[in-house]
Amino acid sequence: MNFFNHMIRKKWFQLIITLLLAIALFVYVNGTIGGSFSNNRRERQRQLITTQTTYINVPVNLDVNENRYYISGVPQTIRVQITGPSGLITAAQNSSTIRATVDLSHPRIGSQRVPISITGLSNSLIRKTDPSSLTVNVSRRVTKMVPVQATYSRDNIANRYLVSGFRVSRRYVRVAGPSDLIRVVDHVSASLPVPANTRNSISQNVSLRAIDRNGSVVSVEIDPDNIQATLDITSELASQNSSGQSTKIVSLSPRFTGSRSVSNYNITLSSSTIQITGSRDSLNRIDSIPVNIDLSQVGASGGVIDADLSLPRGVSQMTPRSVEVSVSAKSSNSSSSGE
């Protein structure tokens, strides 16, 4: 015991003991961490070696000049079968950079079959697209301006109230798409919903639909695809204002001029009534205001005319002072039945 106590006091003995403890600690820690790293490495190797097959949905990217061509028959995604190491399979499933590309950089007009190429997948994965190619139809993309024809339901306006104005924010819009569809577009329609028993004016955005001469909807792009429509509602009762003058709501009476026959067209006024202000005696003699419509201002398929209104004698003010007249050619079926 005395010998052991004597050795502990020796500095060289203390250094040896410290070194041995350090070596033991190093061996222990290295063995623990090394074992963990070894396990992780073995797990990664197992994942890479294990073969797996699965399916992923890949978005389709078109390589085409969209300003010149319109393509139909292309799905938004395609199904791709991939086979390979499970680790790469998992990476592919979580990837957002995989794309299916259809090369139409130099297309020909008409129907054609084009291959699909996959990008963004590891070369170690075997891939099989479903389908392997697509049948697409290529048309020349064309645009044209067409008139807006706006409508609303008069039946839902409350008794003793009348429409004093109906207007839209745009008279023409642009339609775009394949030439065969754009060719048959006659106009775009805008239908303003009117709640039952309406007494107040309405103003809201309404969606547009492209329409052919037969009244069928045509699937094309419309820019803009909605417009603002405003319906002014006024009481039909004449009222006395502060200047001693009266107001009155009267109807508008179209009068057609020009070389074209009105029987070949559908005519829609932006307002069927107008509010006039003047002396009571003058207003009592007025039941309607004429609207002069020169059909020579529109083409064979129709158009939109701005018609100014003239103040009758004894009338000091009219609201509105002009109306929009939408003119559209009748189809061959409807033209024989008259207005």
C-alpha cells in the first residue's frame, strides 16, 4: 500500500495513467460513432442496391411558338413508369424539376404524332412513358376584334320602375385561337344577372362568352374575359325638380337608314328608355324619342354604332345623351322568321 501511494506521487506515473485513460476514451467514442456511421452507410447502400418500380405523374411542357400556333390534344400531365434503386426512386418522387417535353418548335399544320422526351430524371433510372407519343393538332393562331352584345332580364325589374340606361365598359374585345374556330365567332355575349323585384341600379363584372351566328358557344380565348356592366334603374313616375321642371321616362324608337336591310340583322339598344327633363306641357306631348341608326356604318356581320340623341323642343335635358346600338347578322334560319 505504501508502494502504491509512493508511485501515485510520481509525476511520470500520473502522466502514464492520464495517457491510458485518454486512449481508452478515444477507443470508446470512435467505436460508438464509427458504428453509427457504418450503420448509416450500410442503410444507404441497401437503398441504392434495392430495385423498385413505381409511377409518377409528370407535367407536359410544350416547346412551341404560342404566338403563331394553337395546339390541341396535349394533356396537362403524363404517367411515367420508373425503375431503379429505391433511393433514386424516392428522390424522383420528391423532385419538382422533372418534365415531359413535346418538341413542336417546327410544326406542320394539321394532325401529327410527336414523341415525348423526359428531362430531370437520373440516368440510372429506367423510364417508360404512358403514352410514349402524342397525337396533336396544330392550327395557325389568329385573332380578331368582335363586338360585345350585353343583355339583361327586364322581367325582374320591379313594377313602376324602368331602365334609364344600360352600358358596358368595352364595346369590342379580342378573341384568339385556331383559325377554324375564330372564323365562326360572330360576337361575345355578356349577360348581367338582375335579381327579382329590382329597384336599384346594378353595376358588376360579367363574364364573356364567344358566340357564333347560330347562338352556340365557341371555345376560344377572350381578352379581356370579363367586363363591367351597369344597369340604371329609375322610377317611372314623373317628379318635380327645384327649378319647376318635370322629368319623365320615355321609350326609344329606332329609325333605320342606309343601304342594308334591317330584316337581316338583330338590333339591340344599350337602353330602351330615356329620362327627359322639361316643362310639364312639353313632356306631356312626348311619348318616345327617335334613334337614328345608319346600317351602312356596319359590315355584313354587324357591329356597334354610337347613336347620338337630339333634344326635342321643350326638353332641356336627356339622360343618357347617346346609346350604343349592337347590330349582328341573323343566321340563315332566323332571318326567314323576321324580327
